[in-house]
Amino acid sequence: MEKKTKIHAEDDRHDLVITREFDLPVELLFKAYEDPEIVAQWMGTKVLKLENKKHGGWEFETSDANGNVVFKANGVIHDFVPNQKIVRTFEMDNINFAPQLEFLEFEELTDETSKLTMQIIYKSIEHRTTQLKLPFAQGLNMAHNRLEEIAANLK
Amino acid sequence: MTSLYLQSNNCVMEIRRDVFQAIADPTRRAILSLVAIQAMTPGAIAENFNSSRQTISKHIQILSECELLHQTQNGREIYYHLNPEKMKEIDKFIEPFRKMWDDRFNKLESIMKNYKK
């Protein structure tokens, strides 16, 4: 199957572009970003705050099965134009990592299809590299945990 | 520095973790793009930069340690080549990031199919 989500990251730049085409009218694609309950569902996080307006703020929090908070992020919305664009910042709490700037563009392709283009700008190339590596590092941790579990069961 | 890495086939292998540090430096990226076109001697590489030969040697050494470059001997001369296999490994680092977004967007799409505009 063709990879629908594409990441474009050039070596000498400190931004990256994520693109994705959806089998959804642009109105529904945008609604998935606008409605806090729907955001919570697909992002798999609790939405504490989502003020969809210029100078509004947002706050997400994710907990593990035991109720411990594992991820907390927040930011400010700089621009919010329904069915067209969102400009916002993104910052993780309790991590010494510079905020990033995100430009989300929503585009109608046909009545039933749409495209999202998300440009993320990082403070430096090094910041971008660290961010790109996070899911890889998480996979690494999971692998370690899994190995520990297997090892524990062997005892 | 090495670390455990679980591949999709569940085979645990050792990899170097500093490949990203290697390519974070602009001079080292420039060296990689030079040798990507053709194999070069350390002297020929250094001619492309204002930095001292020693500095360039140090960069070449780091790239070699990360296996991004490999060398062949031709008479007295050492030639450095790009190791495309290692470059592919860098793509693999990005793949979990892409997969994370792809999973989220797939979920978004399936949820929104239940709604009417």
C-alpha cells in the first residue's frame, strides 16, 4: 500500500513538512482539529484546553494505564481560519526543549477529498533531529521494557 | 556509543547512536555530498573547504567511525566512498516518526467517516 503520510525533511533546514491526503471533505478534516472531543480520540490524549481563536491557548495531557501523566504539551494559537489554516506553537512541559512553530494548511481537493500540509519549524537543525528521533527512542524504550519483561519471566 | 534496537523482525541488533550527531554538522554534510558524487582522497576533500586539513581529517574520521564513509586503497592513495547502506539507516530513524503520524491520521480518517459535513 502506498504511504499516505509523507515527511519531507531536507538535510540543511530546521523545518520539516508533513503531508497527507484524506478521503474526507475539508470541512470534516478541519472539524477533527476543531472539536476537542474528536481531537482527544485521534490524538489519544486528554484535551484540557482548546481555544480556537487568535491568541487562544491549548493544553493536552496524556496518562498511562495507571493514571500517571506521561506527556503534557501546550501552546498558543496565532491564527485560526476555519477550513483553511491554523498557526500555532507547540511546547512540551517539563522537558528542556524549545517550542516549535506549526503552520497547518487545509486544502479541498474534491468534494470528498482533502489535503493537510503541516510545516513545523524548530529552533535549530539539532532540535529537529532530536524531535525526529523521539518516536524512534520511544520504540527503543518499549523494546527495552519488553526485553526486561521477557527476562523477568525467564527467572 | 551503541544501543539495543529492536527491528520489525524482532531481531535485536547493535547500532551506533551517533550517526545523527555526525550528520548534524554542516561541514560533515558537505563532505558526504562531495563523496556521494565520486570517491575522493582526503586531500581532494580538504581542497573544497577553508578549514585546515587537520579539521577536515577529524570530520572524515568521525564519518568513518559512524560508517557513513568507507575507504579503499589505490596504490598509495586512500579514497573515501559514501556508504549508501548507512544512509538508508538514517531513513529508518525517520520512519517511526512518519509511522506515528500515519497512525494518527488513519485514526482521524476513520473517526471522521462517521460524521456528515
